[in-house]
Amino acid sequence: MQRIFRLSSALALLTALLSTTAFPQDEEIETGPSNESMAAYILKQLNEREQNAYERFQKSMADEDVHSIKTELQSIVDGYERLISASPDYAAAFISYGMMLHRIGERELSYAMLARADELDPNHAIVKNQLGNYQAEEGKYPEALAFYQMAIDLKPDEPLYHYQVGNLLFAYRKLFIDDKLFLPNGIDLEIQSRFREAAILAPAHLPYRLRYAQSFFDVSQPNWEAALEEWQQLVALAGDEGEKQMMQLYMARARFLMGHHTAARKIIKGIHDPSLDHSKDLLLKEINAKHPR
């Protein structure tokens, strides 16, 4: 069952390794029962070698080092192949191997390994999540939603899975409505509900908080009072002045859409970050078109 993976160049390998999944491993992969102790030991060694190879690659780009790491990665792939051949019912090995294949850009094989892991043990949220990612990338949005929901059922306190559902529903909003899987108002409520849940579960994680606040601009009947409150909190949480002014610009847009054009202009007047000049000018033009001075 040996497979050879040829990475065409050091650049290709760099791209594959540094473009790691946006959906990181969120749980420890459990080893099998006691009679699989040798397989668990081998799997642990492969995991450690794989992580070490990634770390070495990111620290050094000399040609001879890249070649050495490519050789090591191929050896790890061979090790996984031998392990799953010897232990064809060991779900943890298929999970680790599937995650590695995803990491190096082998999407189809990654999906096959993770699908097999799911057949062997359907109780791993990380596997449901990765299978959902694959389906979403393939445009199979109902299937992706089903996998993401199963991940939530298995691990409801993981904010990533709620965030995934919000992004999926937003990206395929029209198709979900056209397929009569959601009504327009219903899908808007669900989008915001998922982003809000992710933000609640990880209140210190700015990307989740930011996406929830942005979602008020995405729906047809937003609660602008709630939106304004969220943007005010994000301004207070901003890590630096540039980030703070970006949040203030969003807050100015919320004020404008609430009909508070004077307050919006006042906020914009205090924004001086050059990187926001274009967005600031566009918003001012919108305000002036609807509410001339």
C-alpha cells in the first residue's frame, strides 16, 4: 500500500507546509485499547517526527536542509502507510495520517483517510469538521452543514465549529434559500446565532468577536442597537491604535445606517490612519449623498 509523494520543488513544499489548515486540531486523538499499545507507540513517534519536520522547515531554508526534511516527510508518510496496513482498524492512525496529508496538500487522500477514520470511530469532532471542510470546498454545502452540525453535537463548546457553520451559511446563503433549506429571515438569524455563539465561547478571540460584529452588515434586518454595543466593546478591546481606528470606522458605518449621520461624521473625523483613508472617504460620500450638509 506504499505511495510515493513527490514535492516538485522547495517552494511547493514551503507553500504546502505553511498553508496549514485553518481549522487546527482541537482535541487530543485518543489511542486505541490496550491491545493496540504498540500501534499507539508507533503513532506517537510519527506525530513527533512530523511536528519536528515542520518546525525544522520553518527555521531553515537552505537547499540541503529542505532536501533532508522532504526525505524525512516521505519517511513519515511511509511510516503511516505501514501502520495503517498493519492496524487497519486503528482510527487514531487514520486521523493523524489524514491530517498530515491535508497539511501537505494531498486533499483527496486526506479525505479518504479521514472518511475511513469516521467509519471506524464516528465520535471525533475534529474528523467531522475536516470532512465538512472538504465538502464545503467541493461546493457540497448541505453535506458540509451536516458534518459541521455533527461536530457541534460532539463538542458543543468548541467555538470553531459554530464559526464554521456561520461562514458556510453566509457563503452559500442564496443556494440554501433557493434549495428551500432555509427561509431568508431564518438563515439570517442562524448566521448571526452561530457567530454570536463562537464569540460567547471565546470572548478574548478577536476574529470571532469581529466576525460576529460584521454579521450585522450581512443580514437584512439587523439589530443596530446590538451592533453598536458590540462595536463599542471591540473599540475598547483593540490591541493597537490602527486596530482601534478600524473598529471605529465600522462603528461609524453602524451609526450611519441607524440614521445617526452627525455622530458618524464625528467618529470619522477622529480617524487618521492612512490605511483607512479610502474606506473613510467612501463612507463619507455615502453619508453626504443621503444627508448633505
